Amino acid sequence: MKISTVIIFTALVANLGIIPFSYAEPSVEIIMEKTTYSYCEKLFYTIKVSEVTGNPAIIHIRDETGKGSSAIPIPITDLENPIPSRVAFEKEIFPLGKYFIDVNYSGAQTTAEFTLIDADKVCIPEVVKPIMANWLSGNISDGFLIDAFQKFTEEENIFKIPFDINETSVYDITIPEWVKNVGYWWLEGAINDDELVNAINNLIERNIISLSQDKKDEI
């Protein structure tokens, strides 16, 4: 009688899926937004997991030579976790070529790759964005914004500024208040770098952004 009871109990437990017991390692996958990027673009990918274990995903990004980032812990709170980069690819930091994203999550590992190319796009360095924000807030003058455009893109020569900017003239450059809308659009991502450059150059060419008339006469 006792033996029969044990057999029946064992069968019931097995039917409930409790016996046999095995541990399945969670899976992890990298879903790339795209596999080719160019300067000025921002890396975007999604980490997809089979279960949320409470552990972070550990990410390394490396180039073809093996040179890479330090370990980057990414909290995993959902089965699909979008990972947008906060900064764009810049020539001064990222050489052209192939890159790899290595992810380790609760013992599971995976790798994805992408290629960085030079598509000859107009690219304004990220350092200009806080300067633009300060100008929009009224913390710096019009001239300091134009000076930043010129200094930080001097090598590319994308802004066509026809007047010299020095310690004196920097205070004599005027930009109409309504032009700030263009700055807001750029910071919010409504227009890209190329569109901002075209807008500023057009305003300079039309003398909407200019030196004050008195200073022009002196020059």
C-alpha cells in the first residue's frame, strides 16, 4: 500500500513538471538598428533576453584591432531593452572600420558587429551643443556662438563666416531673436547638422547674421 502511494505521488509530481528539474541558462541577443553607420550618426541597438534575472548585461565595444571600451553595465529590466548612444560618432575619436559589441548576460554571451564609414556628411562636434544651449538661455552672446561654430569646425570649414572674430568684434555680431527657433530644432533633433549649417550660412549670406553696421564701416 505504501509503495503504491509513493508511485502515485511521484507520477503526480512529474505531471506537474516538478520532476525532473533542470536549469536553463537565459539567452541573450543583440538586435542592431542597422549594421553600417557614418560620422554624426548615433549607435542604436536592442538587447533581447529570454528572461529578466536581475543581473545587468555587461557590454564591451571593440574595434578590429581588439582595442575596446571598459566594461559597461546595462540594467536589464525588460525582455527587450533599447540601448541608444548619447553621443554621435566623431572622426577625432572613432577610426573607420569594423566594430564589435560583446554582451555577457547571466552567463550567456553574444556578439554583433557594425561598420563605420565616412559618408562625407556634415558633422558638428558634440561640444557645440552645450554652447548652443547656453546661447539659447541667454548665457552667452551671439558672437560667442558664431565663434564656437568657427573654432570647432575650422578643419572642415563648413560655416562660411566672412568676417574676422576677435576679442572686440565678438561682441558686435548680432543674430535676430527668431533665429533661436533653428537652434531649438537642432538640439531637439528636428533638423540635422547639415540643415543647421545650411540655415546659418544662408542667414550670414543674407546679412541677417552680421557684424553691426558701425563695425562693418570700420573694417
